[in-house]
Amino acid sequence: MGAPPATPAADRALARPRRRPAAAVAALAVLVAVAAGTLFDLRTPAPAPADAPAAEFSATRAYEHVKVVAAETHAAGSPANDRARAHLEQTLRGLGLETSVQDTVAPEAGQLSGAAGGTTLARVRNVVARLPGTDPTGRVFLVAHYDSVQSGPGGNDDAAGTSAILEVARALTIGPRPRNDIVFVLTDAEEACLCGAAAFAAEHPLAADGGVVLNLEARGRTGPVIMFETSRRNAALVGAFGRAAPHPVGTSFAVEVYRLLPNDTDFTAFLDEDFVGLNSAYLDGGAIYHTPLDTPESMDRRSLQHHGDNVLALAREFGRTDLDTLDAAHDATYFPVPGGLVRYPGWLTWPLALAGLLAIAALGWAARRHGRTSLPRLAAGFGLAAVPLLAAPLTAWLLWTAVLAVRPGYAELLDPYRPGWYRLAVVALAAAVLFGWYALTRRAVGPAALAIGGLGWLALFGVLLAVVAPGGSYLAALPALAGALAGLVALATRIDGPGPVVAVTLAAAVAVLVLLPTVVLLFPALGMGMGAVAALFATLLGFAALPVVDLLHPQAGGARGMAAARARRRGALPALAATVAAVVFAGVGLTVDRFDAAHPIPTHLMYALDAGTGQARWLSHETDPQPWTDGYVDGTERVDDEFPGLGDAELRAGPAPRADLPAPKVEVLADTRAGTERTLRLRLTPQRQVRLTTLHVDATTATVRSMVVAGRPVPVDRIADAQRWDVGLVFHAPPPEGLEITLTLTPKAERVALRAMDASDGLDALPGFRPRPPDVGVVGSHTSEMLAVAQTHHL
């Protein structure tokens, strides 16, 4: 008898069941069930009714506060903000809590100098209330900001957090008092500069000994509340979160990503003062963020319920915990699974990442020994697996570029108004790339080599993430380890029996549990503009499921000629189906998500007047102006010489009629000289209701040595790359009586030149302004609708 015929490369799989269609259906059913359970666990809870038990959180009750706080736009310093603050004080005092207002001038937190360069401060009025503990070991701070941006009423950002805290405060007054003090901190001027949180964390007596901070935010209108940021050495905090929160959604990968980004919330100010704690927000529906559409009516009350359920449970948990025991020596790795939160010590990151690498190496050796592959095929499988890793994100980017060409207004939005279809299109594209790549390479390289190559990339990503973002290493290391162990089990059992199919299906289920929540949550977190990142992680998920994907392909069985051609065509069907789905999803997205009165196209416009020369301009930061904006602006120019408070970016500009508006007044209260130094004590007073005022010193006339604002010495921040105005002050929510500013200077000229500017909001009353049509809206920007007036003073 001759030797048995060699097994074709296309049949050298980790699993080759006799009943291939049945095995494929069973494996896919398991994965679909796991995926459904994972997605179901990310759902938001139903809002509790107004008659819910008094000790529980009710979104319906909290929403009544939302309607008051976000009844109107209420930027820091505005009369509307005063009305919102009065409601907060009245509510908290009505609960019998010790309530006060911290009224002070405070510098910014972090490095957030807003639109203007220089030192940033604000007058803030924080509402602070305390529920005394019975035997305190520390304090728990529930924090949200009650001010809104100037361009919207802040129904979600952050009336949701503020109102959730009011309802939590009510619930905590029911029943036994907690062991630890609970302090409710509703901050001012978060949108301007985080100044309210900075003032409380650095200066309020209740903050002197630190404590645990639970900060509540929103950057959209719907979706699950994600615990996306922690203080360092968070293992004990995360343990409490996983144990106590009824809906714990959060990943250590999100924490790592956020630490690398230049974003800040009030939580930043507390971290700067060495507090510990957790930062949470819901993110989906970002199209309305910071716009006039962020109204109470836009809010998904299920997200409000999610916020409230978690923070109430965590307040009770930390309220009874010995807070001295919360410090941990390490960060935790954690991620959500149906029914809870998986968490383990961060020091396991490297052992698991290296174990994944070693397990993949062992799998490759075992597969070669069992005749399933060879060293050249393993090398080819690993090298070829780089193709979908690059192609899937690239095609996602190309898709979004094409969508932007059709719908350029999306460029000004964090996300489309209805992004779901586009997200499905990105996932379908990633699947199409993976299926197409697999169909083209399977016959030549073999399924075992491709599966091991894909797992090799997962293991490599696990190591790379362990270096740059340790909390995210689990995303690749755990699926790689599970896939390698499953492959070893498959090799140790009969290839045509049920064992290999069960093993690779379980490994793929682990990947679904670990990676699917990240793919889903990345879309609202990063927006469609960065959908390529979600496509990358979807591809990694596909790598972990390649042995199951292989079950969708017909067994080669040595077929030749027409039979082989039919097999290849059947193998290409998944890629074709995914491609068609991607096109259909994108087309449906373009069809259903059109700009209209309820979903207006965002535009940006502001007005700047030089009161000294009488010259006025319309300005816009739109790089490709929408037709409405194009009616006001034409060319581009920098305006930082006349308006240093607007920054140095190139803006679209066009001539505007002069409005009869006064510039801020600069009075000299004292002018003294000592040696080569000159000290000017000034009063800067707005002549109208404004949101902010600025003062810049001409570097060609003097060098600023020190600056005191409202009695507070502040650092002299020189503006990078400034040509003329190299030292500036930006003051948000200036008091009507004005600011007292003391400048110590070294003069370079007989007269010192100062440029004073202030800014209010609203363009409707300006000459030449034509109201927006119903389907044209306001972009979410801190300078949208700004009206700036500036003048130079020579002293």
C-alpha cells in the first residue's frame, strides 16, 4: 500500500468536525448568545417613578430638578446662574443639611487656559452642603457642576449630575446616618476653567483633609454611565465600585486612555490636591454636547437613573467604609461582564501578557508537531495577519471621509445625531476585511497557521499595551491566552470530534466578553471621526474567533477543478455579505440622519469690535464655512494683535457693521515708581453684562514682573509665540463693580500699553445679523455667539 495522501493546507485546521454546518451553527449560536448577554448588561436601567420608595433614587424625582437648573442657559456669573444656584441652596437647606456658598476668586485647574492666553481666574460661588457622619474616618464628596456653557442650557452637562446629587442627598437623609461625612459640592465655573472645583479642593475647610470624590458628568444625552477615570493606586476604589454599584460599567483601559488625553473635568482639580475617587459620565448622543439642544427634554432618563443608582450605592458604601483602608499599592485591571465587574491586581499585567506570548509559541510548536502547519506557514500567517490590522482601520477612515464629503456638516459634531447605522457600517467593514482576507489566504497558508498568526498579534498587542497602557493589556492578553489554551486542547483531542469545536468556541466567547464592550463603548467615547480605533479592536476580536470563522468555510477535501472553484465562491460569501451590509448601513445612515430643524447643521460665528478704531469683524473657526456662515466671512486672518483674548488661531473673517458698544473701562487707582519698577493699581470694569474680561500688556512697552488680581497673587504666564501681547489675564464671571489688578512692571517706554477686552453672548441685536434658518444651529464651542469688544489704553 502507498502512503496516505497529504492533507491539503486548506484542511489543516484546529477543528475539522464531521458535521461542519451543524458545528458552525452551534458555535455561532453560542457566540451570538454571549454577545447578546454582554450588550444587554450595558443597558441602562428603567427610570424609577416619582412614588418609588423614599430611600431609593428616582430619575423621575431628579428630573424635576433638571427642569429648573437647565430652564435657561446659565453660564457662570450670569443672572440665570444665580437663579439656578438659589434653587440648589433652597433644596439642600430644605433637607436640613448644613448648606453654605463658597464665594471667592479662584485660578483655573489643570492647564486649561481657554480661548485666550495667559493667567485664567474666575469669581466662583460653589454650593456646599454636609451630612455629618456618626463616627467619621474621613469625608466622601459628591461633586457636579451647576453652570452651563454660554451656548446651551446644559440639561445633560451637567444638570444631570447636579440633579442626581440633589436626589441622592434626599435619599441619604432617609434612615440611619452614614458613619462618614457626606459632602455635596455643586461647583461653579467648570465650563470656564474648572475654577470652582479648584477653589473648593484647595481652599475650603471641608477639603482640608482630602477624602473620596465621586464626580458626575455627561458628554451627551444617553447611554450607560461609564466610570472612566480614577485616582492612581485605585484597587480598593475599584473593588468598592464593583462590589457596591448596581450597574458597574467601566474599564481600566478607559482610565489609561483618559490619562493620556489632554481632557479635564472638575475631578482634575481634586486630583491636583491628592484626593482619591472615581469619575463617571454618560457619553452617547454627543451631537448635542454644548449646544442649544442640550435641554432637559433631550435627556434619556434611563441614563439619569444609572447615574443616581450608582452614586447613591457608592455614597452608602464609602459612607460606611473605614476610609483609612482605601489606599492600595497598585492599580487594578477591570472590565464589565454580564452580572458584574471582573477585576484583578495590576501586577498581574506582565505575567498574563508574557503567558499569552509563551502559550502562542507553545501552540505554534504543537501545531507544527501535529502536522497542522510548518514554520514557513506560521511565519506567513503572522505576517499576513498584519494586513487586516491595517486595512480595517484604513477602510473605516475612508468610509468616514466619504460620508464627510457627502455630509460636511458632520465635521463640526462629536458624532452624528443618529450614529447607530454608521457604527454598524464600520463593524461590517471590519468583518468584510477580515472575511475577505481569510478567504484569499486560507487555501495557501492554512487555517491553523492563520489562526495562530492572528493570536500572535493579540499576544503582541498585549505586551505593547502592558508597556504604554497597562490597564488595557487585558484586551489582547486574555483572548490570546484563551485562544492558545483552546488550540492546545484542540490538538490534544480528535480533530473530527466535538472537543476542538467546543474549545475554540469557548475561547472565542472569552474574546467576545472581553473585547465587545470596548468596541461598543469606543464609538461614543471617540466619535465617528475615530471609528478606525473601534475597527482595529473589532479586528482583534475577529482574530480570536478565526477557528470559528473557519467553520463557515467548506472543507477543501482535496477538491479540484469546478468543485474547488465552488468551494472558493462559498468561502467568499461571508466577505461579500459583510461588504453589502456595510454599504447598506452607510446608505441608511445618510438617509435617516439628515439635517433639519430638530437636527440642525452646526455653525460658528462671533463678532469682534475694536472700540478705538471702530472696525468690526465677523469671525468663524469653520475651516470650510457652511452656506449660512459664508454670508458673513470670506478670507482668513489672525486677529490676535487686536484681540489677544481670542487666541492666535487663523479664523475666517469678514467686515461687520459697527455696533454702539462700550469697551471695558480701565481706571488708574495708583501709579508708583521704585527704582526701575513701576507699579500700577488698576480697576478693570465691564460697561455691560459680560461673561469674561481680559487684560493684556504690550511687551514692547513693559515687562510684567508680578500681578495681583482681586487681592490674589497670580503667576505671570507668558503666552507662547506671542508677538506683542505676551502677558495676559482672563477673568470669567467678573463682578459688576469690576476687578482690582496690581501690575508691577519694568517699563520699556514712557507709556505702558494695555489691551482690555470683554465678551458677552448673543448676536441677535447686532446690526447686519441675519437670524439662522430653522435647520441651521450653533456649534458646541466656548466662543459660539461671542460678542467681543476691545480697546487699547496708554498709561
